[in-house]
Amino acid sequence: MANKFLEALQSKLRLRNVIIREFLAEFLGTFILIVFGNAAVAQAVLTNNVKGSFFAINWGYGLAVTLAVLVSGGVSGGHVNPAVTLAMAVWGKHPWSKVPVYMVAQYLGALLASLAVFAVYINALDAFEPHRSLATAGIWATYPGSMTNINGTLVTDFLSNGNGFGDQVLGTMLLLICVCAITDPRNMEVPKYMVPLLVGFVVLNIGICFGFNSGYAINPARDLAPRLFTILAGWGETPFTAATSEGLAWWWVPVVAPHIGAVLGVMVYLFLVELHHPESQEFALPQVLSHESVASSRVWVSDPQSLAWVPTKPEM
């Protein structure tokens, strides 16, 4: 009885429009990414690193990416990042007609996730910081980092716009190079079920290696949508006036630079690796056949669709 009810419900609710299905998958995938990732940041910030740390944040975001791709990958490809979507379209790996659909879904998913994290931690946030400042705005968006120098002095304005821009270009380029390699069926032939985990490890590694300067946004939706949310949630204009060492606004850097880095990343992989895979070709395995086995012998032929070698009957 229950099965029949579920079948009837599914037949009425199932979406058959591919675009809508992909929109919803990207929306939910990006929501998963941001809600887990920013919650990890919230725990570290609101407990003064007692129940979180820089490495906990990196792990939180790495696992968040894995889960986001698991949720959405089978439907939309699991981009969950406007820079990924743009880069794939630029190099002919994704239709341009779907780019606006994916991007709107990604930004909306990130915006809703920002609200969810805010709602969960609102009491702790009010107790930690009754009057909002960049100290807590960093839970949602990225900002230039700070350091304690060799003399023990806290330096909060060491990062320039150019340095931060290059940081984001390089980080996102490395992300796309690795994503292209992981998903290239003619390279290491990574099993489909391993793709989300490996992509998550790429993000984890980028955070460990490049998270110091400005928090490794490498995803415009991860930064811009939560930054817009902080304006609505009481931080005022500060998230958009925060500046680098030259006094230049920072907010545009993690929006523009990842798009450039992503396009470059796909280009690097395409021109250095993907274009140079050997073409599929027919060949016969060396073998010594007995008289009895001639009739059942097989010639092995490459199948360009599956990228595997399959047996066929020899032509007579």
C-alpha cells in the first residue's frame, strides 16, 4: 500500500524538465556547500578557536564540497561554483544557455545557506558580539587576513589588492586543473563514486596551502551571496568597504579573480594534457593460437565511447 502511494506521488511530483532539475540540484548542492562550510567558520570564530580552528575550517569546507557534489553531481554535474560553470562554458564543456540557470541557482543556494547559519548561531553571535563588526562578518565572506609579525606586532593590513587577486586566480586555477584531471575519463579513469571525495580533497588542500592570505574563496557564490546577506543582517556597508593595504575595496576580488582563474585552469589542463591523449586505434593482442582456438579467437578493438578495450569476432 505504501509503495503504491509513493509511486502515485512520484508520478505526480516528478519533474521532467531537465533545466528545472539541474537548477534545483545546483541550488541544493550550493546550499550544502555553504551551510556546512560557513558553520565550520562560525564554530571557530564564536568560540575563539576553542571548538574550531583554521584546519577545522579547511576540513569543514573540504567535506562540504564532497557532500555538495554527492548531492548534485548526478543531475547537474555538481558545479556549485559560478567560476566552474563559466570556465566549462568558455571551453565548450557546458552549454552557454545553461550558464544563467546554474549561476542563479548557485547564488540563491548560497544566500539561503547564509541565512540558515545565521539562524542557528544567532544567540551565540549576539552574546559574542552585540555590535556587528568584521570579526564576525568573516563567518560569511572572505577578507584580507592578519598576522603577528616576528616582533609580536599584529599586522592587519599586509595584503594588497594585486597580491590578493593573484592568490584567488592561482587557487581557482589549481582547483580547475585538478577537477579536469579527476573527471577526465582518459587520464586516471577515476571511478564516478570517487569524484566527490577527490574534489573535496582538492579544496581541502587549497585551504591548507593558500588559506592564509584571504580565506581562499575560489568561488564567487561562496563569497558574494553571503556578503550581501551580511548587509541585510546588520553589518551595514562594512562588508563592501573593507579594504586592502592600499585602501582599495576588497569585495570585488573574490568575485572577479576566481572566474579568471577557472578559465585559465581549464585552458592549462586542456592544452597540456587533454588534447594530447592518443587517439583510439584498433590493434590485435599478440598471441599464439592453437588450431582449435582459431574459430573462437577475438580481436581487441578500442571503444571510444567507453574508453575500454572490448573483444569482437574477427572478420572472415
